[in-house]
Amino acid sequence: MTKTFIRKTTLTVALAVLSSLAAMGQGDDALLQDLASRIQLHGYAQGGFNYTHKGGEDTQTFELKRVLFWANAQITDRWSFLFMHDFSSVVQEFYTDYRLTRNKALTVRLGQFKNGLSLENPLSPTAMEAIDVYSEGVTFLTGCGSDPLLGVQYGRDLGLSLFGETNNGRLRYELDVMNGQGINKKDQNKEKDFIARLEYRPAKGLNLVATGQLGRGHAVITPGSPSFANPDIKPGQDYKRNRWTVGFDYKSSAFNVHGEYLEGRDASVSSRGAYLTGAVPLGKGVDMVGSYDFFNFNTQLGLDQHKVIAGLQYWFYQKCRVQLQYVYKSAYYTPTTFVHGANHALMAQMQIRFDYAGKKR
């Protein structure tokens, strides 16, 4: 399934839906208004300019990182459907939710969606402080992109989820059964991945999060880089892929901060890391942003990487902002092999987002 085919199919479906709604509107205005009241439309774009100095070489480029659009249809008061497409990439999410209880205690979700592993992964890039979004540990362990055994999966997968909240929203849980293969793909082994997530809000603004995963990966490539040295895993081979994390998120008028400790195991190789990221308001719409991130991709080889982010952001309209950040990544080595040198980057980004909810009748 190519990107061109997906884009053409998405456009065709969208035009067909619009044509149908227009036809119905001509004959039944009340029905059209009812449909419009049940649909929410959302979208955002993130793009900017990056200057990078790495290994003695400089690169500079304008980038369009994400252009996402999604629609949420509230079919009944308990049943809804969501479709999300990234026009700079592929179809990201498509799932249906059905609330089984009168309150929010139990909802079932079926389709393709973000897995519940880690504090950061379920969060939208539009809410993250860093321009390069997630920490190194979250990116690697959840399948967002840096693990060559899994490939780029944007932290999403196909599967089934049970989730809900109790105690007036203070306690939230999530249980996922996933393919473990990533987006838009059938499972390549007979094993399913199991992910559990538990959130507890003991005080206003504070959220404590613990997550874990048990599963088996199916290697898509042999790691070609010594930075992810797993020499015993071959293409097409199944291997143990387990993770666990603990973290917190605190929001107040004075500052926002979140942090997490993460560990993972791929076959016989262990990885672990931690990060702390926050923002402090300096004035109306202006925040100072900072982050420290540590991740060891292979504890047997001592592949430590440190990342530091410092910058400013200005919210010029609701969820729209401009960002300017300096990012430093340390050099790291295997015991016998140089992997890469220090990475210095200056990033600028603009974010535009809209959210539209149909008028209630």
C-alpha cells in the first residue's frame, strides 16, 4: 500500500462524503444539521527550519514535519469513530470506541491507535515542549522511529483496548492487546503484545503514570548500526520485546514539568533511560523550555547518550505557536567502535492547529 494510493483513496472518500452530504442537504436540511452536530474536525501542521552541526559537517533545511487531519464522528452517546491521516506520511489512526458503562468506567476501542506505553507516547506533538517531540527512550521503546528492528511506527499499532476512569477521574487504567508490528501491517508472528497503563491523580495538577509491555517482536531488518548492536537477531526472527516505565506530570500556573524512567529488553539486550522536561511562563504567551534526557541503547556496550534542550516558545493564538530551540546530543561509542560525534542543532518551528465541533441542536 503506497503513500500515493493512500492519499488518492483518502481524497476520493472525502469527496464522496462531501458530495453525499450536499445531496442530503438539498433534500433534508434537518438531517444534515444533525449529522454536522455529531462530527468534530481537527488538524494541525508543524514545519520550520533546522541547522545541524554533526561530525564536522553542517546541514540546514526547511522541513514540513507533520500535516495531520482527523475527524471524530459521535454516532450515538456511547459509540464513536475516528479517522486520522498525516498528509506528509501515511494513515495514522482509525478506530471505533464503544462505552460499555453509563459512566466512564469502561470503554472498548478497536482499530489502529497509539499504544499506551510511556507517559509521553499518547500525547499529541502539539502539546509537547520539544520540537523533536519525544525523549530518546520513548522514541526507541514505543516504536516512534529509532529502533531499526521495528522500523518507524509512530508509536501506533493495530489491536484492542479496554480503558476507563473512576473516582471522579482520579484513577485511569488502560489494557491493550496489540499486533506488535506497527501501523498498517498484519502481525508477522503468532504472539500478541500486552500493554498495561495506570494513572493516578493524587492532587490537583499532579498525575502519576506507570506502564508496562510484554510481547515478542518480529525483526524487520538486521540492525546495521553498532549503536543498536543486536548481532544475534536476524530479519524475520521473533524475539522477546518487553518494556516498563514510571513517570509523573505536574501542571500549575507557575510551571509545567514531566519526567519518566524507562527500561526495555530486546532478546538479551537491555536499555534504560530517564528524562525531565518542563516549561516556565515568562510573560503573556511566552514560555522558557528546557529538557535533559539520558538513554542507554545497549547497557552491555555502554551506549550512553545525553540530550539537552533549551529554548523559547510563543503562543500567538490558542494552540498555535512559534518555537526556537538549541539541541545538544552527546557523542557515544561502543567499546571498539565510534558511533557518532556530538550533535548541535538550532531548530525553529511554527505550529498551526484548529479544532471544530459541530453546533449542538
